[in-house]
Amino acid sequence: MVAGRYRGMVFRTVSALEAGLPSPDRKCFVAMPISTPPDRVAAYEGDADHFGHVLEYLIAPALREVGYQVIPPATSGSTLIQAEIVKNLEHADLVLCDLSTLNANVMLELGIRVALDRSICLIRDDQTTQLPFDMSIINTYEYSSSLNPWKLRDEVEKLSAHIQATRNSNPDNRNPLWRYFGLTQRAQSPVQQVEEKDPWQAKFELLTKQVDALVKQQDGSGATRPTPDPAAAAEQAAQDELAFPDAPPRVRDLLREAARIAGEVNARVIPAEVHDDEVVLDLGVYVLGLSRREDIINLGHRMGLRVRFLGGQSPDSPAA
């Protein structure tokens, strides 16, 4: 028996073992909003951590009741975290997508899972009345966003039943859209492509790509060769904004300008961490001169933001 407390009320849930279900060796990755959009906090009764509570008191208990180990969403940003998300989307036995607020990251993760022809379970709250695409052939469970303690136990049981029904109707662990339309050409994840190779071969190819990236940025003298690509910079800025949809406007402005400045020398800056008053940019294998780093740092200061750099090498300064 698992006990929990929410808004002063104690409730109990029956564990998978007590219910006679398999032990939680199956894994379910949860794709859902991590933070509550500032303009929606009032609608969620002033709860700035609303979706954290949805995960803790509704989704996680429901998954455990039907024998799943819960893999919670992680704050996006660094390349390592994004790689872990892709692995979970590829290998998890089930991906539960909470489409509430139509979060862009959740939609992207849902698209990846669908492309890989793996099983999904869709839910949304009662404040998200319309989806931006037709998913009518997939049963999407609607839960109460109020999380009232006197209704929570019933909500957990209903969601558990929805998850169990999804699993029972999909014994081959395929995506319902593929079965419905009879599709056959599946995407192959980058993770799977690497794992199918010899480990040493995969490492060699990774190092080769990194060296090629450095060579393309330099001429014969070793100096950085400017090769502006405004389209690539604009594309990166759009991707950065998609990764941090809840970032303040000044942060989004900084990310756009940082992408433009780095794009002047065909480099890239990847936001590793984004906070209200600080931005951490990861250069990876790219070369970015000290003067351009200072331009980005000074721009951040003018916007009231602290800017730090990770990785990368500069031709006129030590590696940061």
C-alpha cells in the first residue's frame, strides 16, 4: 500500500504487487509539460507547479498500479539530456503523452515516438479542449485539472484503466496509427543506428565528424574563416525557442542574437541551461573567437542576463 498526501488530504493507492500485477519491470516514459506557462497559472488555481503535481499525484500512481516503472520528463537543454530523451522515446515499453497546454516539446516527442512505430498512451486535461491535429482514432483520456483530493482516487483508477486498456489492445507494442493506416516504413533512431555498429567504429566516426566540423571552420593558416549562413542561424534560433517555449522574451531575444553572432563564423551555440537571469551556452566542438563571446556576454549584460559558455575552442583565447 502506497500512501500519499495532497492539499492536506491523505489517500492510499494499491501497489502493483498487492494487486497481483507484474512487478514494475516495464518502463513508461512520461512526456508532459514540465512547467506551467505563466499565462495559465491562474487557470490552474494559482499552482505554478501544477504539472509537477499532476505527475506526482495522478500519472505516477496510475502507472505504478498497472506495473510500470515511471521515467519522468527531464528539463531539456544539454545535448546529454536530449540524447537520454531520445533513448527513452526509442526503448521505453510505453510513452504516455500529456497533451495539456499543447506543449511544443511534448508534440515533438510524440512525433518521434509515432515515427518509430512504438506504443503510446494519450491524455489531456479538461482545459485542453481541442488538439491541433486529428487524433480521433486514438482514445485520449481526459482528466480533471482541479486535482481535487476527494476525486483524486477515482481519477487515478480511471487513468489506470485507460493505461491498462491501451496495453491490452496493443499486444505487439505497435503504434495505433501504423496499424490503422497499414504503414510499414519505420524511422530508425540515431541511437539504434549507433548501437548496431561496432563500439570502436562508432567512436571513430564521431571523432571524424568532430574533426571535419573544425576543418570546415578554418583555412590553411588556422585562422577562423567567416562563412555566414543566416538561414542556418535563423533555423537554430527557432529550434532553441522550441526547446524553451516558456523562456522570458529577453532570453529568447538573446538566443536569437547569439545564434546570429555565432553564425557569422559558421559556429553554433546550443543553450544548455536557461534561467530567468542566466543563460549557459554550449559550443561543443565549434570555434568561436573571444571577441564574439564578449559580444554575446555584453549583450546579455544589457538585457540583465548573465551568460556563461561551455566547451568550444577560441583561436585567440584558451578553451572555455
